[in-house]
Amino acid sequence: MSEFKGIRHARKKIVASCLLIFRGQSMVADVKNISATGILIKKIENEHIDGLGQGDECVLEIVVNEVFNFDVKGLVVRNDDHELAMHFTSIADDKQKDLWQLLGDRVHEVETYG
């Protein structure tokens, strides 16, 4: 068991979908949680992207409801059969407000992990 402990931006569970685009391929997934710096998505059965691995950068379209969605770029930090964890690498200035609005008070909170 690892003795490593760290601090990260607090995650917020949300009900949302995510369209992930990588090298001309796409897949739909469910959002498990989101933070100011990244996102964890749950893969939907039979949805996958060939060749997607750790270190690859993707475009994510995060759809919360019919009127609230935003897009970001993210780097894959973990990819297994069920989940995909990504660190945000680029959020357009006009989209940052949307992310902060979604996170509410959690935007400035941190939590421990490990």
C-alpha cells in the first residue's frame, strides 16, 4: 500500500455527459466528477477510442443540460476499462466562467487523497 498523500482541487459529483474527441474519433461518456483542474468520466459500454492512452490530449464537450455546456482540452492521466481521468490543459477564457459557475463554492476548495 502506498504511503503517498497529496492535495488536489476538490471534486464535485455532477450529472452530465461528455463527448470526447481524439484524432478524428469520438466517444460519449458519463461525468462522475469534476474539479477546477480535471474531470473523471465513466465509459459507457461499447464506447471507446482506439489508441487513446496516458499523455494524449483530447477535446471534451461537457453537456450538463440543454442550455449549459462548455468545451475544454484535457490530458489523459489515467485510462482503464471503466474510467478515464483527465487534467484540463486549456480552458478558453469565455468558458472558464461556465466551469466556475458549475463548481460553485468548490472551485476554491482542496481535498487530500492517497
